[in-house]
Amino acid sequence: MPERPNAAPYSASGGPVPSPPPPSRWRRRRPARLTRALKFVGLACLGFIVYAQWRQISSAGPRRNQPSLLSVDKLQADLQTCAKLHKKPQDPAGLGRERNARYVDGHKPTLIRNATVWVGEPAEGTSVEDAWAGKGYAWVNADVYIEYGLIKKVEKDIALKSLASDTHVWDAKGRQLTTGIIDMHSHAGVDSLPELEGNDDTNEMSADITPYVRSIDGLQPQDHQIQVIKSGGVTTSLVLPGSGNNIGGEAYPIKHAVGKPDGRLEISVADMLADPDRNWRYMKMACGENAKRVYGKVGEHGPVSRLGESWEFRHAFETAAKLNRAQDDWCAQAESRGLESMDTYLPQDLKWESLGAALRGQVHINAHCYTIPDLEAFVDHTNEFNFSIRAFHHAHQTYLVPEILKRAWGPTPPASALFADNMWYKAEAYIGSEYAGKTLWEAGLTPIYVSDNPVLNAQHVVFEAAKAFGYGLPYAVALASVTTAPAERLGMGERLGKIKPGYDADVVVWDSDPLSVGAAPVQVWIDGTAQFEDPVELEKPIKGPIDPKTTFDMPEDEPSEVADVVFTGIATSYIPGLETAEAPNQDNLTVAISKGKIVCIGACPTELAAATRRVHLQNGYLTKPFTAFGSLLGLNAIDAEDGTDNGHSTSQFSRAADGLRLGTKKLRYAHRYGVTRAITAPAFTGAGTHFGVSAGIRTWGHEHVLEAGAVFREDVAVHYTLQEEAAKAGSGGGTVSGAVGMLRKKLLQAVGEEVARSGNETTDAFSEEAYLRRVVHGEMPLAITVHSADGIASALKLKKQVEEAGQAELTVVVIGGAESHLVADELAEAKVGVVLSPLQSYRTSWDQRRALTGAPLTNGTAVDGLVRAGVVVAVGLEEDWVVRDLGLLAGIVWRNSEGRVKEGEALEMVGGECL
Ligand SMILES: *[C@@H]1O[C@H](CO)[C@@H](O)[C@H](O)[C@H]1NC(C)=O
Ligand SMILES: *[C@@H]1O[C@H](CO)[C@@H](O)[C@H](O)[C@H]1NC(C)=O
Ligand SMILES: *[C@@H]1O[C@H](CO)[C@@H](O)[C@H](O)[C@H]1NC(C)=O
Ligand SMILES: *[C@@H]1O[C@H](CO)[C@@H](O)[C@H](O)[C@H]1NC(C)=O
Ligand SMILES: *[C@@H]1O[C@H](CO)[C@@H](O)[C@H](O)[C@H]1NC(C)=O
């Protein structure tokens, strides 16, 4: 443990507070009757004893000391505060409660019949080692009885006559039932959606160190996203302040039940608190890039570097520790010498109260720290000031340094609150691994998956756990990472995270295994109250739990090139002409590949016999490779780092082909996940916006663009952005209407020139005008990035106006399309295709506010509406990290389409020859 020569005065936070050395007079006046046990057990009555004693002294005659001018009442209140200061919170008990403190009178008991239940604990008798390894867990058939907001019974065939007569019976029909999902990192309510400046209460940016602010004071119960999140089975979220500040303020775990429709008495944040008794407090801290970027002012104040940030932390801890020490001294003196001896009140300072409480071990600290230096410095602070940390969040590099985590102060090392595969967005997120959770768990540490909502849509936080399972975390550990693990880290492990008697009745019944692609709740209960009155239930076959496969082969880090290879275990092929539909009842086909070509599919006995390299697959799939459309792949390596980025321009029309930079990690990973091509346009105002001509590139095997095949098409489409927020930044002069008008003017001008020149080439074939002439001539697609229904309508009108003025039909594609389902028929009629990016909008911006978030809240999502209307749909990606997930996104489309989209068709949406 590192020792610092100039360590600040300490205050204990873990164990009992050590008594300061008693002042010499103390012994004379009162024998040491106050044992430590009394001090901690009997503090409540202490106030009274001291008061009585004082009264006695006062009435016994003149006092030795000058009479104090301090208020007796206030001094007594201060002494009671001493008891509070030294209180060590315990995890609140679950069992033994008659009713949940959150229970609302009048709500009837519920019996959920015939469910396949995930209890959240291994079978009795499972050893600690086996339990850690994820063994001994199982889905069991049971009924679940909930009453007074608590789970009362989890048993097979509960007899109805043994229950209250007004019990509501709900048939789960054998479907899977878990506890409510817990998201340990959310900004729901403080960073409301759609994002509006007036509603942004994420970071208190008046200062870098703001332990004194509280997320509860800005939490909007009516943030619609709170409902959307719940529709993904999430019943509890820790709502943290943002990560702009080194010390961001207090956080609160809430449940996602708001107001009368959710069975509550009122709309109130206090009503949403997961633990109304507030046994524990919570605080957000953050290291790394943010604070120095947000606050530092060179020559004026810090932090401008990580060095300065550590100073900010240590200085804050020192200040709070000093306050604690002064309080402890005051309390010790008041207790030993009596209040009449006090010539001051208890030192208190609201500014440092919460941080003082943190150092006293009453606050669960959650710190956003990515990199090794950040983690190590923070662990250093925990040991300098003796406080523990519950979890490092974002924590991308924790998997590299388990030993540093184990050095943190306190009995248990911090958990790592992670994304499954969202990374590369800034320098501190550049090093990361989708196998981080697995690696941490193998090192004896706890991975937890979180959303950072709205960074990820917390509705799908369980999908993060599902991906972690896909990346090798054992099934039970993956489920624990969004249930029992966060419950324990919140200090609520006896109330949340399990389906057992005594636990809060937060229950989800799923339409398919929660760790399978596209899983959605059928119904959600919070404290025993069903949350959806009329939930949309997708038609899905009830298949039961997926195979919790127990072996996992870590893929090779680098791709290798082989001349000949044979794959066995192919269950499904979607290679045109080689579809398995033509060879049904085969789940173990062999595919032989020689010199880059498929030479055999089927039994292939000759190739199998001759094979030098064989790979056996489980449930192998053969598909065309995927294409990443609309990302910045090839133009950017680290999103937030200018030096790695082609940049963005709202005025300079350009060609992606002129800005390509190959050889990036993103491209390498794209290839690794089956994405061999990317179609990339220059950015307009940033990621997810486009302006200029896109290029088609191959993702792997090329160091630079001159290598043969690196660029498969120089010019793919001509892109403009009419997305409301961004459109104003362009040549339209600050209005959306101006942006539409300007694009129309340019197109009509191109029509005019086209007619006048009758095909004459211009001097600059690469100018905006030249490309637009190709567009109006129908030779190049026009891709318009826009989300709102009316924005899309503008694009359709433009198309018509330009076509009427010219002679050719325009090929128009919409990118974005959050609200495209509202104009699905019009899109179909105009033969305009949509590249949904993202596939599942969650109304992040105003112009996406009518996006469909899916079952159980809405009947399908945009893709379903578009497919029904006959619109050609592709799946794009707004952010580059999604490149790993394209196959999974196709899976979601397929699984949740109720049979409208065939698996092969869904794969076409991420692979076909779009444009
Ligand atoms: C801090 O904790 C260490 C043990 O972890 C202990 O030795 C030390 O006395 C503590 N310091 C204070 C001031 O409580
Ligand atoms: C439970 O559900 C399964 C699957 O739907 C069904 O086969 C079984 O009959 C049900 N059992 C009872 C007792 O309802
Ligand atoms: C969803 O919409 C489709 C098409 O309009 C309709 O056929 C279906 O019944 C709807 N499902 C539900 C559960 O409302
Ligand atoms: C699949 O086929 C290959 C080659 O015919 C054979 O070696 C292998 O044992 C088969 N595996 C299964 C699970 O049937
Ligand atoms: C086409 O180009 C030729 C040669 O540059 C020029 O003479 C002619 O006027 C042009 N035609 C039109 C319609 O601009």
C-alpha cells in the first residue's frame, strides 16, 4: 500500500471511528465509563443523559466555566448529529419484511403461473468456486406469488386456495421469468430524451468538484425514456450525475414506476427512490479526459492535465477529511466532557457534508475511469484517504490491470461497469476489448454491464449482457452482470436481483431467452404492480432457454490467410445458389474453400479427406459478407480526436475518396466481424451526418488506397443532410427551410445545365455541380440524411420537383429514418429506400421523437412499418463501434418481424448490394 509522506489527516471510513486521544482534563472529570460499545450502541440515549446531567449541574449552583451563549437545543441537536455521523449503514434486509416500503395500499396480490424462473442463485450445496464459475444455476419451472410488493413464494404448483381471495392470476405459459434488470449507470431523467437544452441537467458545470449537488434535484419523472427503458425489462437504475466533473455529485437508485399509470400515488422523484429509507448514499466521480477538457484554463486554474485532476481529488478529500476530524473531535469532547463544556457548535459545512460522509463509508462511490493511469491514481487516492470504491465505470482498461483493482482500499475490489463493445469514441476508449468482461471475471473480478443512457439506450442493457455471453462470459455470470452483481454493488443485494421470497417484486416475463437476440418483455412488474396495461406482445414461438454453451474458443487475434480450408458444422447457408433451403434437414454441411473460392458445399468427401486445415463450427452460417453503410470507417480512427479524423465541413463539398485513411483498428475489427466493405461519406457536422460523395472501400488487407482492390468504387452516392439540427449549419443560412431550398436550387440548376449542355462534360468532373448533374441524370443516387417524417417528406417533394423539371428519374435514398414509418406508403410509392441508422432509434433528438421503440410499448419498430409498406430497407450504422454488431442487428430484425422478414432477407439488409 503506497504511503505518502505528507498524508492528510485521516478519518476512518471503513471500520469504527478511532477515538481521538482524550484531552488530559477529561479523565479527571469523568472516568472512562463511556466504552466504545456504548458510544456506538447507545448514542441515541446519550443526548438525553448529557442533557439531564447538564440540568443537574446548572441547578446545583454556579458553574466553573463561563456560561455559554450557545443554544442548548442546537447543541443537543448537534450531539444527535454525532450519532448520525458515526452510523455505519448496512445493506437493508429483504426477508422479514411484512411489506415493501414502496408498496401502495390496495394493490392486489398476483400469482404468476407456469413460468420458467431464473432465481439468481445456484442450487443449494453448490460450492463457492462452482458458483463463481457460473455452475449450479438453472431455469426452473415454478409459480411466483407476489403480495405487498414482495415476492412471497416461488414454488411449483402453488394452490390458489392457499392465497388471498383477491389474487390476480397471470399465466406465463412457460415463458422465462427473471428479476427486473438493474442498470447501474444511467442518466435517465437528468439527460432527458429527446435532448433539449432546457432539459439537460446532467452536469453541474459551475465547478469541477461538486460533491454537494444531487441528481435527484434535476430528475424529471416525465422523461419518456424512463418508460422506454422499463419496456426493456429494466426496473431499477442508478441515476448518476454526468462525468464532466471530477466529483460530480450524489446519485440515486430509482425504480421505473412513475405516477398513477404505473401504480403510484403521485408523480414524484421521492416516490421513485428504490430504497425510500435511503440506507446508502451514492456518489459519482470521474477521472480522465472530461474534467481537464471541461474545466482547465491554462494559467488560471486547473485541471488541465491528469496531474491536476489528481490534485483536485486529493485536495477535496483532504478538505472533507479535515471537516470529519473536527467533527470527531467535537463529538468526542461533547460526549466525554458534556455539552456545557462546548464553546462552539458541531463544525458543519454543507459543501463538504456528502464527501465527508463518503469518507465515513456511508456513500457508495462510483468512478468513471478508463485508463491505467486513471485507475491507478484513483486506487492510490482510496488508500491515501481510506475509502472504498464500489465500481469503476467505463473501465475499458480494467481488464488489463486486475492487480491494480485488487489494491484498492477496502474488503472487496471494485467491479467494472462496462459496455460490451462500444469503444474507440475517444482516446481513453481506444484501448478496449469485447472480451474485457470475460478476462476480468477470470481474474476474480466482477463485470457489470451498463448503458450510460442515453449513450446507449438502456432499454437494451440486457443486450449488452447477451453480447458479453456471446463474447465468452458464462451464461449465469452474464445474467448476474445485470441483476445480482449490480444489486450487490448498490448495497441492495438482499432486496433486488433475485426471484426469492423477501425480495422486491420486480419481475419480468420475457418473450424469449433474455440473453437471446431481440428478447423483449411481455410484462414487467415493479413492487408487484404490472407496468403495462396493454403490452404489445410479439408473435414468437416459445422456445425456452437457449443453450448456455459451456465452451468458448477465443478467436485468433489476427486473421490468417490460408490457401485451402474446410469448414464443417454449417447449419445454414445463404450464399446465392447454395442456400440450405435446397438441401433441407442438414445441419452439418461441409464447405470447402480453395484459393479464395467455394469449391464444394454439402458432404464434400474428397475435400474433407484432403483437407490440411479444418474448422468445426457449431450452428455455422454461410452468408455474403456485410457492408457498413454511413459510418466513418476509413475516414476516422478515434471519433473525438481531430488528428485521426478527416473532419467535417458544412460548406466544402468533398469526396470521401480524397480523404480515405486506411489501416485503422476499426477497419480491422470490421473485417473480423464479417464486414468486408464500407460505404463512407464525408461528415457534415459530425458522425451520423453526411455531405459530399461517398466511397466504397474494402475493410481489410490494404495499407493504402492505391493498392489494388482497396477501393471498390470511388464514387457511390451524393450525400446531403437535412436532419434538423445539422441542416441549419449548412448553406441554407441557418434554417432547415433554407437547407431544403438550397438543395432544390442546386438540383434544379443542375437540371438546367444538364439540358443546356446536353451531356457536355464540365471542366471539373469532381465538382459539386458535376456530381449533381449525374444525380439529376439518374446516374448517381442522392442520399439524404434525415430523421423526421416531414424532413423525409421534403426529400420526397424535392425528388418530384426535380424529376418534373428534368427528364430522368432520380434514385433517392434516405439515411437515418427514425420517423420513416410515418411516411412508409409515400416512400414505397416514390421508390425511395431507407437505410435505418440506427436500426432502433430511441428518440435522442427532437426530430426522432416519434420513433417506435418496439414491444411491449409499440407495435414493431420502423423496419416493420417499412417492410409492411414494401419499402426497400437496409441497416446502417450511426457510430463506428456498431460494426461488430451488424449481424446481430439483422438477427433482431428477423426475430422481431413476426415472420414478415425471412432470415436471409434480414441478412441482405446488412449485406446486399445497396445502391
Ligand atoms: C487507513 O487504513 C489503514 C488500513 O487500511 C490503517 O492502517 C490506517 O490507520 C487508516 N488510517 C486512518 C487515519 O484511519
Ligand atoms: C406450462 O406451459 C407450457 C408451455 O406453454 C405448457 O406446455 C404446459 O402445459 C403449461 N403447464 C401448465 C400447468 O399450465
Ligand atoms: C401490429 O400491426 C399490424 C399491422 O398493422 C397488425 O396486423 C397487428 O395486429 C398489430 N399487432 C398488435 C399487437 O397490435
Ligand atoms: C459433422 O461432419 C463432419 C464431417 O462429415 C464430421 O467429422 C463431424 O463429426 C460431424 N459433426 C457432427 C456434430 O455431426
Ligand atoms: C459543349 O461543349 C462544346 C465544346 O466544349 C461547346 O462548343 C458547346 O457549345 C457545348 N454545348 C453546350 C450546349 O454547352
